[in-house]
Amino acid sequence: MRILLAALLLAYGAGAQAEACGGEQRLDAGRAEVGAGGLGTACAAPAGALRAAALRVDITPRDLRGLNPMGGSFTAVHDPIYLRALLLDDGRQAVALVSLDLIEVGDTTAVRERIAREVGVAADHVLISPSHDHNAPRLGRVTPGALAHDGGPESDAYTAWVYDRMVAVLREARAALRPARLGSGRGQVDVNMNRDAYSERGWGLGLAPQGPSDKTLRVLKVETEDGAPLALVLNYGVHSTVTLGSAELSGDLAGAAERYVEETLGQGVVALWTPAALGDQAPRVSRPNAVSRPAVVAAPQPAPAAQQPADVASRAAAAAASQPDAVASPAAAGVSVSQRSADRRGASVPGEGAAPAAKDAQRANAAAWRAMDAQGLLVGAEALRVADGITILRSDVHLAAAQRVISCPVKTGRNLMSTMKQQTVDHVPVRLSLLLIDRVALAGVSGEVLNAIGSRLYATSPLSDTFLVSIANDRIGYLPPDAAYDQPLFEVNGSPVARGCAENAIVDGLSQMIREHM
């Protein structure tokens, strides 16, 4: 009788778990409603004891020549840029998140395969995510059919150097794995705004407060088993373009947020920024409006390629940068990291004694650095507040990963920046990448996803703790929702994907991948 009762209970439990795994529940990680199961019972594989390591390495270029993706060279280093890595292992498999203070990366397949060979983390278990910092270089070459800022031989050399450091950091992290636990949470911070503005001249880039904008800041917290902080993963949708036009290398808004978290927590904590649905999201304050009232900016119809900016900051920035004496630092070839610019916060009167154009540019730069630090502080402070509230953390977790490539018909870009390149091909790959960290899904897409697609994914995903990560493992261009193609928006002009392919492929594909591996 006891044996029969035990068998019935076991069968009931297995049936209940199977029903839960196949259902459409939205499960929360690190929140009170999770219940006794903590982060959730993994269906694909049993949970294992979590080990983690997080490291940071400086990737500030030693030579600034030819590395400005917006054209030309950087003139100085305002603040250093970093590669940050988080490695997680559940005893069965490992996953790696790599965050970079850079504008974009090309197809990362080769470096991820190298990581698999030299570090032992499977290529499809690695997610490489630049912050989309426009005052920093790019990595790799442009994928055929994609619309991105192409690099030259200087970029190729820098790419090889950064990839060497990436592999070395992950190898070091593998050796430094230690018992850990994790949880997640969400907050709100208002430093972004929709940038698709309409005026009497038509659609253009600007500030559109009436447009859709997700203020959600998603946070993944990783700490040691005795409660010491190891890492925070930040996920937020905004362009890091506050200082665009200054011609100085910087981590911009994302870097300022990471820096604030790391300096506040100390103890070697690593803060990793991941860009959410940022395609149509500008910073609330950037270089053009830091010294004057924000203005709705509409592009002339039509406009020359050189007048078509990539972001809200670029029109005024381009006007200032086009002046021969428009930057405070001399445009010197081969400026090294040791020749960093003076801290703007120590300058009493920026531009004093300079020519009028240079004086205006210096004042704009000084205001932009203040705006960068202020907005980064707001994001970083909210991340710390959210992290403090994550009190349910688990060390028994299930890790999984997957990738999928969707081949979409190519659309030719229109009214492009001169630095944008597109090869003539029939199809362009949209890469979907998933890192499943128990009941937290890092859902990567290889382009700049717009707000509407992000909202659909959050509503459709079987996990409420879904972090959409734009520009993951490649950047092919903007990825607008199908409805946006009815208007000549900047992001539609800059999308390499024909209407009717990307939106459903992203939402349905990632939701299915999460469901299959949770």
C-alpha cells in the first residue's frame, strides 16, 4: 500500500511539473510569489549548484587614429572604456555574458568559436553585447547586407587586440569560479525619450515625449554565497549618445552608470550594461540640448547623406565638429591613453580665451559631460536600489542557452550616413541568442530593436523576467515593427530588413526558444 501511494504521489508530481513546463505561465525570479521552489524548477535539466565569476579589463585604445565610427579619429580620452565579463556555471554547463563599452560588434561567430576552443564555453552559450556607446570604436566587419559603421585597418587591429583580451578574461574567470547565488528585479528610471519627432518638415530625429518609451530598468544580481556582491547586470533602453560630437573617447551614459555602481559598491564588483529596446530611444539630455532648450529636429526632405545623423545628438554635434577649431583638444594622430584630457569638472570657464566656435564647442562639451554623469548616476542609483530589494536569491539554478538565425529579405537603406555601408545581397541574417539563467532570460537580437517589438516580447515571453538585449552577437541595423514601415522614420530608412520578417521572427522565435529551454 505504501509503495502504491508513493508511486501515485510521484506520478502526480511529475504530471504537475509537465503541465507547468508545457503551459503558458509567466514565472518571476527572485520575488516573493515564486514560492518554495525559489527560482523555479527547471524542466529541461535539474538545477545545479551555481558558481560565478565577474571580471573587468580596460580596453581603451592605445592609438586613437581611425577608430571613431562616426568618422575620423578621436582627439583624446575623456574616460576609459572597459570589457566586462560574467561567467556562470551550474556544474553541467557554463554561460558567458560579455559587455563592452563600444558602439557595436560585427558577427561574433569566430570569436565565440575561439572561446569554445580555448575556454570551454560553448559558442552558442556566449552572448556579446556592446553598450552602443557612440564615443567608442566598433569591433569586426559589417555582415553582408547589414547597415552598420564599417571600420578600416585600424579597426581590424583593435578588434584583434580586444578579442585576445576577451578570451584571456574568460579564461581567468573560468579559473576564478566560486559558489554564488542570484536573483532579479525591476525598477523605473526616466532618462530616455522617444526620438521620432514630427514637424512641419516631416519626420526626423528629435525628442518626442508623446512617443512610446519604456522606463523599466531590469537588474540581475549575483553575489557570493555569504552575501558579498559580485556583479549587477543592467538592462535599459537608451542610446549612449550624450557626448556624441565631442570627438573624445568615453563610456558615455552607459559607462557612467557602470562606473557609479562599481565605485559605490567597491569590492571589485562588476556592472555589466546591456541595451534593451533602444532603437528609437534617445537620452533625455545630450550635447545639443545641454546648453539650450531641447528642440524637435526634423530632417530636410530629402537630405544629403552627410546630413543624416545616426542619433538625436548628431545634427548639432556635426555642425560643431565640422568647424576646424571646434574641439578643445588638438586633433593629434596617435594620441595615447596617457595623454588623457583634463577632467572637465575642474574647469571653471570652459573655452575661456578661445575663438568663438571653439568656445561654443567647449561649453557644449562641458555641459555634455555633466549630463552624462548625471544621467548615469540616475540609472546607477536606481540599479542599486533595485538590487537592495532583491532578497530572494537561489544557488541551485538551471542554465541553458540557444541560438537561431533567421534569414530575412534585404531592404536597401535610404538617406544613410556616409559612414554606413551595405553590401548588395538578397538576404541578411537576424541572429537570436538566448542565455537562460534559471527563470531569467537574456534574449539577444542582432540589431537595434525598437520599443514596440520589445513591448510585444515582454507580453509574449513565458518568463516575466525577460531581458531583451539589442545588438547581441552582431549589429545588422535597425529592426522596426512592421507598422513603422508606413512612415519614413530614420530607423526604417536605416533598416536592412524588408517589412514582414523581423518583428514576428524576433517575438515568436525568442518566446519559443525560452519555452523550449526553461
